[in-house]
Amino acid sequence: MEKIASAHAATAVPESVFQQPPLLNPFVVELPGELHIRRPEDWKFWFTRCVRYRVISGLQKQDGETQVNTVIYATGRESEDVLASLRLTDAQKRDYDAASRAFTKHVVLRMNVMYDRDKFNKRMQEAPETVDTFVTDLY
């Protein structure tokens, strides 16, 4: 019986092993909602929420690949297609700053095209305006 007790004492695990490690972030924060690429006017608001999420959740302390994957997952399926269509190297797809710049450029360009198209479609020639002035203003 003594041999068993002494063997057990030698293999005793310190109490500190059973303590949970400190949490990286004690807050539980939801991912920013899905981004609808077809509504680029929401981009600025969504991107601001994403930046806040990265800070609050501790995501910004993770490697770039984890950050990119988390953000793409949060934005939804359309973002997967956009990321695949962007001309990024594999290294850029794992770099949060490079991927977010390319994504922003894509969304803002789409927003500008939509704005210009809307402006073009709504533009009407004014009564005193010449045809040349009207056409020049369209372009």
C-alpha cells in the first residue's frame, strides 16, 4: 500500500494545470452581419463595424490569414466570389491589409459605376440648355 501511495505522490499533477488560461478577450462579440455586395452604399458602415470587431474580439492580433478568412466568412458567400475574382497573389490573399484594400477598391468602384449610371439615367436636358452642353454634361 505504501508503494502505491508513494508512486501516486510522485505523479501528482500540480493544481495549476487544472486552472483555465486567462481569456484573450472576456467579451463575446458577434461577427458583423453579412455584407450585400449588390448594395455597396452599405460598405462604409459595414467596414467600420468590421474594424471595431477586429479590435474588440482580438482578431487583429491574429495572423493575416485568420483575419482574412474570418472577415470573408462574416461577409457571406458573395464575398467568396469577389475574393476569387480579385487579382491577388496567394500571399496577398493571406495579408489582411492587402485583401481589405483590394476589396474596398472593388466595392467603391462598383458604387461609383452605380452612381454614374443613375446620374446618367436621370439626367434630362433643361429648356435653355444646348444639345452640346447636355451631351458634355452626360460624360
